Amino acid sequence: HKVTAKTLITWGRDDRVSPLDMALIPMRLIPQVELHVFPNCGHWAMVEAKADFERTVLAFLRQ
């Protein structure tokens, strides 16, 4: 509730450490939040889908 900056949350669709439904918590608490879900990824989307992750983050930062 204290985060006011536009925020990107990334999640692996197949994350067994933090299941996707856990993304609902920050989605409800952060006013300007965007969620990007990576298909066929577990907990380490930044490693498992490195190129797509980098494209997603860079596109978000350029907004």
C-alpha cells in the first residue's frame, strides 16, 4: 500500500514456489501495477525465459 510508483510484476506460470494466485496480493495493493506472466516458466523466469524477460522489462521501463 506504500508503493506509489508504476510497478511491473513478473511471474512464471508454472512457479511451484510462489503459485500464480499469489500475484493477486500485490495486484490489489499496488495502485499502478502491471503483471506479466511467462508461459512455460517456473520460479526463475529471468533465467528460464531470459530474452523474453529482458524485452518485457525494457519495454516497461521505456513507457
